[in-house]
Amino acid sequence: DTEVTQTPKHLVMGMTNKKSLKCEQHMGHRAMYWYKQKAKKPPELMFVYSYEKLSINESVPSRFSPECPNSSLLNLHLHALQPEDSALYLCASSQDLRSVFYEQYFGPGTRLTVT
Amino acid sequence: RKEVEQDPGPFNVPEGATVAFNCTYSNSASQSFFWYRQDCRKEPKLLMSVYSSGNEDGRFTAQLNRASQYISLLIRDSKLSDSATYLCVVSYTGGFKTIFGAGTRLFVKA
């Protein structure tokens, strides 16, 4: 079962709101990712967690705060976002990053609109 | 220069046609290569990993040329359902870094 789930599917929030995106996988993967995708553009890597530790932060603004409570869950906390942060936020997971091939499996994404 | 570059699209082909996409990467430390497809407003789905010796999965063939730093995807006997955006993906072993190409849009017409 190569399933990654994400909630909510859609989210509309004001610039002063605080919200969280959630991602879950039960494939025993030890690496989890957050991506941002704008319309007609490819996904852009934001964060990578390996064994529940943050391994990569691609210079993402602090208004995005990731959290990995355990090996199956990944959250993205949002605060004081800007309208230009509106995008599709994708979560992905893969096997141990020390493997040679570590295909990533994506969740369906959360479509975020900041008003 | 972008780290991963793909053929500009869109490609418009009739059903049954053979179509090829190319992708070049600039970082010679790149270790792993993949092709994903993405349908409109959906998540990327893994199509195939690309191995050094080349690999085939039904109508799809992927090849890697490390010397020239490019990968390719060949689709034979195109189906209407192949219409999608095809994304070339490059990863760096141990660096956890994953970079997507801009994608090539394919339209297969009846």
C-alpha cells in the first residue's frame, strides 16, 4: 500500500490565522518531505525529515514551521501567511535516505488559499 | 542555468504514436533519477525509476546517460490516458536534495 494521506484537502485562511497541515503514511518510510507547488510550476522542496529529524530546510520563511511527531506523521504549522503563499502543499515519503533508490510517494496535497 | 531542464512542451501526438522526452541535469553528483507523471490538479505519481542500464516497463522505456548527463523517457503506442505532465526528477544521495524539472506537457489526441 503506497498511500500518503493529507488533511485538509482545501484550506482558506486569513493572514492573521494559525492553521496546520497534516500528513500521514503507514509504509514504514523514515523520510518525509514537504513541497510547495504553484500553478503550472513543478513542486519545490521545502523541508526534509529523516528519522524524525529535520535534515533540510530550503530557506523557507519562518511563518512555515514543520514538525515530525513520529515516524508516520508530519505537520506543517502556518502562521501569518501572505497571499503569495497560496499554493498546493504536497507531502511525500520515501524509504531510508541512505538507500540508493528512494522513490518518493506523494499525498494528494492540501490546496491552500490565503486571503 | 537550471539544475534540471526538460524539453519545452507541449507535445501534441496522435494515439499510437511514439514520443520521447529528454531531461538534462547539471550536477554530476546526481545519483538517482526518476520520471513522474502529474495529471491536472493531482499529485505527482511515480512512473519509473531510471537505472544506469536503462529499464523498461510495458510501453515505457527510460534511459540514463551519465557521461552526457541526461535521461530520457520513451512512450510507445501512446494512449489518450497518457495525456499528462511528465516530470524529470533528480536526487542527490546522502544530500536528501530532490529537484524537479519544469515538466513536459503531453497531449494525446484521438
